[in-house]
Amino acid sequence: MDHPDYLLMRAPRPTLIVSTTNDYFDIGGAWESFRQAKRIYGRLGRPEQVDLVEVEGPHGVKPQSLATIVHWMRRWLLDRDEPVEIAEYPVRAEAELLCTASGQVLMLPGERSVFDLNAAYEAELAVHRKSLWENSEPAELTDRVRALLGVAPVSELPKPTGVDLGRIQRETYHIDRLVLKTPTSVLPGLTFRAADPQPGAYLYLHDSGKLGDSEPNGEIEKLVAEGYVVVTIDLRGQGETASAEPDELLGDWKNYYLSYLLGRPLLGLHVEDTLAAGHFVAYYQTDEPRDVHLVGVGQAGIAALHAAALRPDLFTTVTLRDTPRDWSSLVRESVPSKQVSSAVHGALTTYDLPDLVDLIGVQRVHFGASE
């Protein structure tokens, strides 16, 4: 479903689109939806029964918007097509608006918050998950995780191609700029290459994208100093592909909900990106796969953990820093900040993050500082 579809479902009933110029939704989308709706209403012989009002200002219903809505309602419900003046309504005192003595429903005896309800539900699911993982084969469990992520079977995932975009020279090593391409993604990346590299290599994922931890004397330079090649990428929605700065509370909520509307969790797309990059690192300029050590920092660590669980043969070790150790404890938090972008709808009905560690092998997963 896209915005015009909601309008077309109403056709030819009278419908008014009320928009603001500086909404966080681009005003161009409102006008495009209106154009499509106007065309279909015209085919149905009722072009006058859909209209749009655009008022200056941010998201919200402005006084002129209210007046236009009243005008629209009068036209179609009362057969009175006449202008309506903007009215100023007094703001009632806060005490007049209270529906409970304190103004807080949770202060009533016996009330429970949504967080309380979720925590109780999670406790029920934990019993179910324990039984499921004790009585199911690893291959079956892996398939269930993959299905919740919306990730295609490993055999069907396309192999990436790399495009070289030039070199940056540093004192003791160089950086190659590249883009990894699959039929569904374009992933800008960097390869930090030691002068005399070791056989193994690192794939480094960070919430800040390919530049995360790349500063002088940072974590990536330390790995390069040990002789490792390190590849970093912008997962979809990061770095060069970011559409907006992550929100302090919700994180990358815009891309999360866009992906959700497409029927797939954003995390599933990041897992596919990780698998594509892992394959590139493993087989770059070699027919025999090299050892690939996977690092994930922050929420990117959750993508790393899932990718390694789906392809434990592709990654030799997994190191996670500042990454939640489980989802079940986050359910009990009243403000689980920046977690929405890694949420998988219904995941706790089937698995939690420690279950993925079991699929990979506990001895191969290393946790650093954890939030």
C-alpha cells in the first residue's frame, strides 16, 4: 500500500488532503498522491470530490487547515459551499483536561503499563523458546530465523561484484575505495590494506558506517598494524546511503519503517549486506576462501550476529562491542533507546540473541563492552 492507494480506496467519496509545507514527509509526495487521486476521481466523473490544502509550517493541523476542513465538511454534508474564517480557540486550563485525579492512568490501583504487559508476555515466550530450542534441529531453527528476517536461502543470495574507485595512501598502509553491488543493494566501502598482509582478513561493521573507528590510532588501524586487511562498508541507510541523521531515541527509524512497509525488517536487509560483504572478503582474488573475522559495533553487531548464525562457515570469529547481549532484557526497559532499527517483528516467539550465539558456537563469539 502506498499513499495514493488509501485515497483511491475512498473514490469517489469526498476526500480532502490536509498537508503542511515543512512536514517531515516531503510535500512533493502529497502533491503526487493528489495528482494520481485526481486523475482517477476524474475517470469516475467526480474530479471535484478530491482536493488538497497546503499550509505553511511543520507537521500538524494549523488554524487555516481547520477552517478548510470545516468548509469541506459543510460543502459535502450540509450543501453549504461558503468560506469559513479562521477561528482562534482558547486553550483550556490543564486541570480541566484531566480524566483522572492525577492525570496519570498508571497511578490508578492495579494499572500496568505496556512495558509491564510486554515483560509478562516475554516471560511466557521464554518458556516456549527454551522448549523449541531443546527439541528442534539446528537447521530447522536456522530456517525459522532466516524466515523472520525475510532473508532468502543462502544458495539464492546473489554474489557481490566489487568496483574499484581509487586509492588513499597513508604512512604505513593504503586504503582502497570500493563499491559492492548486488541486484538489490549498492554498498560503499573501504579496504584498509597492510603492506604485508596476513592470510586472514576482517569485515568491520559499525553504526557510523564504513568510517566508524577509522580514525588514526583507532580500532581499525590497530588491526592493520597487526598485518590484517580490514574491509568496512556502509550498510543500507548508513554513511553515503543515509537519508537522515539517526534519532537520539529511535535510531534509524525512517529506514526501519520504510523497510517494514515493504514487508521486511531493516535488520534482514543489513544481514544480506553483511553476507554479501563477507563473501567478497572471503573470495577476493582467491579461489580458496580465506578466514574472515567479523566485527560488529553497536546495532551493527546485531546484523553481524545474525549473518554469522546463518553462515557460520563464512566467518571464523565474531567480535561484538557495545551490542545488546539479548532482546528479552530490552523488553523490560521503559526507554530502550536506538533499538528500533534492529527490531524483528515477532522474533521473541522463536529466538533471542543468545540462541544465535549457540548456532555459531560460543567459543567463536566474543563480546566487548555492552550496553
